[in-house]
Amino acid sequence: MTSLRPIPARARLRAVLPLAAAALLVLPLAACGSDDSSDAPEAGGSSGSFEPVTIEHAFGATEIDEQPERVVTWGWGSPDAALALGVTPVAMEKLTYGANEAGFMPWQEEAFEEFGDEVPIALTPGEAPPFEEIAAAEPDLILANYSGITEADYEKLSKIADTVAYPEEPWATPWRDVVTTVGEALGKPEEAEQLLEGIDAEVAEAAEEHPEFEGKTIAAVAIDPSAFYVYRGVDPRVQFLEDLGFTLAPSVDELDTEETTFYYTLSTEEVDKLTSDVLLSYVPTEERAEQIAKDPTFKTMQQFRDDTVATVVGEDVVSAVSPPTALSLTWGLDVFVDALAQAADNAG
């Protein structure tokens, strides 16, 4: 059975990029795996246009004086931000949930195919970064601005290359901040802002096309065989729903008794107290979706009885907003909107 424990508050490639920044697709990209850096196109354009930048983060400040040419990413979100800005990392963390056998998400595969670039090295995942593998990739910049690295990890990474960590807490960087920070580090701050404007515009267009979302209350949950998880208002999944016009159901806060970052667990005896116009349920497989639908435990919830549950199925689709990235949000947008539209219509 595939588990849907919340992962850290962690379709269409062209749709991700705003029209104003679409030209980024044809810019030269960072070469992957080349031993001859003199032949490698620079990640952010010509070195003469790069403005040195200092990025502050939880472990201090990182000064980037020269145009990065070989970028390594660790964690979630930063590889997608780099790709959306026209830079292919030379190495990135291998993913498992929702990823293909090689360790890449479908929207990343689309980007590799679109750009015709060499596929990045897939770094061995783990609680600590694989330092030797990262060093072997010979990076001049390491982006870990949405990750769980410790200060000791940061010190080791900094000896390999300039390293950018998260601003305050591990696994808690707002997804938009991931994009803007990557843009600063790559010398593309304006392009990053244009990228976000394009994404926001597409989400706003979806909201405009579905006025039935406006003002309806919503709760987002992951129903695992062993627990019932409720996502808090600070979680990017919920913020995405609010961008579409929904309002977080008051019951989400009223039932919150735990002290965790982006979700809490609710006992099965209390699930009926989680009231909302619409309930969004993240489910990894069709088999699990059928089990939930037949489980009498959840028939106590008004949303199940009224058929106002929007069920989104598939590890890749669930990952698209867990949390969103510069590539994933619009990749999975239509699936979410279609599921939400039916549930919102039923909510009347």
C-alpha cells in the first residue's frame, strides 16, 4: 500500500513561462557534465551582465561574485526554478514519490526534452546530502533553499561551492521565495519576477473561469491508512486553493491542537467535525481512492454524504502542489480545477 504521509511543505512546460519571459526557452543553457568549462554556456547569460549578489539565509550570507556555470540543487523546488529560468542543473536530488525510475518528475522530464539538454546527475537521496557525489559534479553554486540541511551540512557544502540555504526554517520556504532566490543567485531576478507573474496570471484565469469557487470554504486532507492529515493555512497547498478563490474552512483552525509546521492529524472519531463546503482529498492511487469511498468512517463527514469531495489521484499530481514549484503548479492545474469544479457545483 502506498502511503500518503504529508511530504515537506515540500500540462505544460510552456504554460509555466509567462509570455514576457518565453524567450528564456531559447537561451543557452548550462552544460551538464562537461569537463571543459570553457565550452560550457554560462547559466545566466554573459558574465559581463552578472551583478554580484549577497543572499542571506539561516546560516549566514552567501556572496556570489561571478556568473554560476555549474549549478547543483538539493531539495525541492530549486531545480524547477532553475529549469524554468533556462538553466539545467548539472546534478539534482533523485526523487521517489511521483517520480520516474530515473528519479525525475514528469514536468522535469518535459523540460529536459524541451531544452534538449543532457539529463542532470541524480544525487542519492537521504537526510544528509551526498557530499562526495556533489563534489564530483564540480559545482560553482549549490542551491538548497528549500531543503532540510543542517548547519553542519551547510559548512561541508560551502567547502565545495557557494551554497544558499533556506531563509529561516527547514522545509518551510514559500515556493515563490524559492523562485526569487534562485533568480537572484543565477543573475536573473527580473526573469524570476516575470515567471511568477505568468504563473499567477494562469491561476487567476482559472479562478475567473470558475466563479463558483469564490467564497466557498475548503479543507485539504490526506487520508492515509494509518492517519487523517489536515493541512494548515500556512501550507502552500492551501494557499494555492485560496488563490483559486476558496476560503480556508474555520473548522481547520478550530480542530488544530498540534504544534507542527504545515499539517496536523485528526482522529477518526473527530473527522465529522471537519466541516467545509468542499473537501479536497489527496490520494496516491485509484485503489486507495476506492477504499476511502467505501470506508464507513468517512460517511460521518457531511462532504462525503453530499458528494462535495474533490479527489485528486496520483503521486505525480499530488506532488505538483506539495508544495508547488515553478514548473509543477501549472502542470497539474487543470486536474485540480476539474476536480474542484465538480465538488463546488455539488456544494451549490
